[in-house]
Amino acid sequence: MKMHYLAIAAASLATVLAGSAMASEFDDAAIVVSDGWCAPYNDGNCFKCNSGHLITNATCTGSYCDNMRYQCAVPPAVSGQATSLSGYPFTINEFDSTQGYGWTSDEQGANSTRAVCPVGYAMVGMTSSNSNSDNLRTICQQIDRTGGWGGVTVTRSRAGSSISEEAPHTFFAAPGTWLMGASCTGSFCDNMYYWYVSIS
């Protein structure tokens, strides 16, 4: 009888773990990244969106824009053609010493592309370190379009103004687009500049 109960308990635990491993987002499809931690914490993957999702907007709270909240969403259609993520998520410039191994901060300035995905990729997560999320790295993933990217022009742009915990504190990518990374200015990366895809 004891073995029977143990088997049931083990099966229940496996079900719970399997469910949590697939859910890195809150119920509202958001993730929160701060200095050395992220939420909701379950399988250690809360610093990136659920599989198949990319980031469409950002907001922050706390001193020096410490706590960054990212909205995750299904990739949008582009000029009537569906898009989807492929390959594996990766930290941009993680192994490039000339790019600070992907870390950017206020010392690099608003135009730094150390933590910005290249064209053809989308931002799917972020990690941060040091006090008040002073250092940032972006997680990217390839984005494909049914039938290819022919007929559309895809470029990378930086927002003209920053967000911080003081208003304005939210950045929305235009409908049908997504974020590609971030740069910052001000003490402890206080003023966040988000990069986004432009499609024409």
C-alpha cells in the first residue's frame, strides 16, 4: 500500500514540475526582471517569455528603473503573413569580449547595441545584474515569416525618448512589431531606451 501511495505522489510531482517548466510568465503573459532575480520564479526560466512568445512592450518601477516588466505575446503577422520563432533563445554577444560579453550599462550610452538583437531576431527576455539593474543583457531568438521576408523592409530603430520609474514609464512597440533590445543612460541605467523593429 505504501508503494502505491509513493507512486501516486511521484506521478503528481512529475505533473506539477512538467507544468511549471512550461510556464515562465505570469497569468497576464508578463515577466519581471530585476538585479539578479526574476519572477514568476519556477524552473529558473522566468527571465524569458514562454516558448513561442516575444516581447512587445516594457515598463519599470523602483529606484533607477530597477524592476523591469516585459509583456510577452504571440509573434504578429507581417503584411498578411504569419511569423513564428525558430531555433533556440540565446544571449546576444555573450561570447564577444569586444561587446562586453553582451552587457550594456549607462557608460555605453543610448546608442549602444551590445544588448540589441540583429535584424531577423526578436527580444524574448532579459537578464540584469548589480545594484538597481545597472547592467543588462538581452535574450534573442530568430523570427521567421511564412514565405520569407521578401517584399518588406525590416530595420532596427531606437526609441527617441527613454522610460524610467518617473513618467513616462512604459514603452509600447507599434502594433505588428516587437522589441529588439535595450540601452540606457543615467546612474544605474536609470533611463531605458528600447530598440524595436520597423517594417515597411
